Amino acid sequence: MTPRTRPPSCICPNCNGFASAAITLGGRDRHGHLRTITAYCPACHGTGTTRRSTAWEGARA
């Protein structure tokens, strides 16, 4: 018997799976390191995936 597998998760349509990005602030600190900040996708909160929904959008009960 084969092991049960989880269904594949949906990729976030807003970030296309690339949930975080390092953005340079320009310049370097006194140690010579490049100053960066990390920006996360606001839709998936940095996970890169979305939940599968059983209800259709716009469907009425």
C-alpha cells in the first residue's frame, strides 16, 4: 500500500510563490555590509501558498 500524500498546496497568485524579497536600502554600514530589509507578501504573509477553498467565490448558499 502506498503512503498517503497531502494534496499540493496552491501557489499564492499575488507573489507567484516568491513570498519574500530582500530590498537594498542603498549604501553600506560601517562594517561594509549592505543594508537590506525583507519585504513579505501581504496576501500570504510570507508563506508563498494559499489555502484551498471548497466554496467558490461569489457562490450563494
